[in-house]
Amino acid sequence: MMNNSTRDMLSYLIRLRDPGISIKSVRHILTSAYATALFLHKRNMAKVYVVGESGLVSELLAQGIRVVNEHF
């Protein structure tokens, strides 16, 4: 579990595997970005304005939520 929205779950999987930590799948990783995206998805949010990091944007897009910020 990570309380950091700067990276998506795949980025954490790669980062944790590098020093030899054995994690088989992103299903074993939970981030605040993923939890937020899942929460919004379950409430049928179609689009959002993000005040956050690229990891949050990645997770929102993966849940089918449109990000309306110009810089994303």
C-alpha cells in the first residue's frame, strides 16, 4: 500500500522488483491514486479536473475517467 499518487501501480511494481522484492502482479499493490480512481469510477464520474500528479491521471484514465486539464 502506497500513500503517494506520483506513480501508477505498474511504476511501483517495476520499482519494487528492481531491488529484488518479489511481487508477481499489480493486483498486489494498492496506491492512493488507484483508490481514488476506483472510488470516482464507482460513482460514475465521467470527467474530472485533476489537482495532483501523473500517477493519479494514469489511474483515472485506466478507469475510463476523462481528465479535462490542458496539461494532461
